Amino acid sequence: MKTWLPRFPAWRREALRTTLWVVPTIEVFLAVALFALTYAIDRAAYRGDLTLPSWVNNGSADAARQILIGIAAAVITVVGLVFSITIVALTLASTQFGPRMLRNFVRDRGTQVTLGTFVATFVFSVLTLGSVSHGAHGDFVPHLSITVAIALVLVDLGVLIFFIHHVAKMIQLPEVIASIARDLSKAIVAEVDASARRSTTAEQEVGLSLTELDRRLEESGATVPAPRSGYLQFVGYADLVDIALNADAVIQLLYRPGHFLVEGLPLATVWPADAAGAVVRALERNHVTGPQRTLTQDLSFAIDQLVEIAIRALSPAVNDTFSAMSCVDWLGDALCRISARWQPSAVHRDQTGAVRVIAAELHYDRLVGRAFDKIRQAGRGMPAVMIRQLDALVKISEYTTSDEQRTVLLEQAEMIVRSCAESVPEPSDRADVVRRYEAVLDAARKPTATA
């Protein structure tokens, strides 16, 4: 059986990225390595093995200590300032955008690199300060290391200016919405690629049909309980295929990433039942649960984030219609991509073409519903929001590849028109909404796009 560890790069990268310590730690190690290099060169110059250029600092030991102490004190003070600004930004994000938006700010590379750069400069300065000492040939002063420390301070100044600009830009709501939309676009591409790989695993289909397998799983399959409670964050489908192949079994997953698992309740079904014992432990190793949802394999999570911002914007306390319409625009863009390219497959086969894993499928109508339902409900009585949703449906219709997709979009358009008739008192406003609805009908009559 192949090891399951190399098959988890996606969620491991996401877990490491959503921290404030990984990038600073890497930069600190780089600073230590840089000091080791400059210290070795300084030692060689001290012994007379080489001569340093004239532009390298040539001060005395006392002057070196004063310079390094000043650098270390200034940098650690700025580190405290950067941390304070970061905490303020996180507090503002939690209050204005919702607690689920904090993850997007924590995983921001600009903040992580800024913290790491200042901490690395502090570590380099302290190490250089500790290397100033007395020797057989007089005081040892690491001239090159001091020069590099001064250069790092100049780099820190540029990083600080960048950080102030970056935070001022990052906390703007349009930038937050666009950032989430970019993450959603990447998640769509990842799902499209994963579906394409699954569809080309085997050249032909062999073994029992899906209908027969569903019947046998229901009648004589063994239930595998969830080992712990939490949100399902990742499933190693490729490893589960190997596990099922080695056990000559079929695994049916009852949940998909994003669902909440309760310890002890069914997680999967295995057929034949006597293969369940061989599958249970391996199955536990090939899924990841946690206290919150992530973008890895959970396409609807980014949609929910945009919907949450829109709902907050439409609340009476905020009353920010334009931000809600911006969310609708980006949701429409995402659904255009999904309609044109996404072809989910719940069936995972081995190399021979036999069904080994049946996953819980995320249906197109569920994605459209998640993107439109809550905003439509929160936007009752707001013709501007209804018109923008209908405009988005027109654009999405241009990318649909089947009549089933267009039927789902038409259902959403009909619900918006009914909501308008019930909640908008002004006839001219209702007429504007109806005109947009007719545009949706016209788009639905056009030939569907090719996948």
C-alpha cells in the first residue's frame, strides 16, 4: 500500500499558510545562516586571510556595540508596532466583515513577511552584537556583519512603508471581496483539475454498476463511525482508492469537505462488510477534521464568505447596498466559471476501471442556491439588489453547458420576481425588475455553450 503522507500537500500548505509563525521562522533561520556566512568572512579578515572592501564599516568595538544595540532596540520597537497594527486590522476585520474573515487576514503573505523581516533583523543584530569580543590580536569586530545589519535596517524601512500601504489597502471592503473571489477562482480550478484526473484514471469501466453497488452498500454494507467531531476539511480520495483496492472493497463516503462530523455517527459505508476492519484505520488517517472550514476541497466555503459579507451589508445596521451588489458581481463571475468548466464526479475508480470510492457529490443547484438564496432573502424590498442578481443570472446563462443548469437559473429568477412582487410597492421599480427577468428568459433560450 502506498503511503498516505505525500498525498496531503494541499491541506498541509493551507494549514501552514494560515499561521503567523511559519514565514517569520523561515526568515529567522535565513538570518542565522546569513550571520554564519558573514561571521566566517569576518573571522577570516581578522586572521588576515583576506581583506574587506573599503566600504565595509571600520569602527571600533565600542562603536560597533552602540550601533548594534541601537539597531536591536529600534527594530524590536517596530516589531511591537507591527504586531499592534496587525491586531487592530484583525479586530476591524472581525467586527466589519465577520469572524470567518479573520482567516483571510492571518494567511496574508504581506503581514507574515513584514513580521519575519523585522524579527530576522533583530536576531541578526543580536547575534552580531554577541560576536564582538576580545582576541589575541585585539578586539574582534565583525565589520561585515555590522555593515549587513545596517543594510537590513534600510530594507526594514522599505518593508515598513510597504506594510502601512498594504494594511491600508487590505482592510478596504472591495479588496477583501476581490481577495475572496480570487481564492474561490483558485478553488474552482483545483476542483476542475481533480475532476479531470478522476475521469481519466481508467480507460474503461468494469465491475458492478453504480446502481448495484448502491443496493449492496445499503443492504449489506458495514458502517464506519466518525472518530472525532469537527468540520471535514480534507479527504484523501486517491489513498482511499488504494485502500479499497487492497481490501477488494467499495467505500461510500456520506459527507464531503465542509460538512460537520459528529463523533460516533456514520462517516462512511464499506462493502463487503468483512472488509470494514481493514478499512477503518486507514480511513481515519485519510481524512482531516478541524474546528473550522477551509478552502481546500470545499468550494462552497468561499461562496459562503461572499454571501456573509453581502448579508452584513444588507442588514439595517450597515445598509451598504453597493457592497452587497459587489458581492453579487463576484458570485456571478464564479458561477460563470463553474457553469462552463466544472463537471463533478462522485465516482473514483482504480486503474482497472472498477468503482472503489463513491463520494458525496456537490450538485450545481446547491452551489447556485448558496450564492443566491440568502442574498435574495436579505434583499427583499430592494430593487437594486434584485436587478443585480438578475443581471448576474443573464451572464451565467451565457456559460451554461446544459439545459439542467439553465433550469436551475430560471428557478432562481422566478423566485426573485416573486419576491419583488411581494415586497416592492413602487410599480416602476417592479417594472425594472421584470425587464431584467425577461433578459434572463431571453438568455435561457440561446443555445448552451460547449463544455
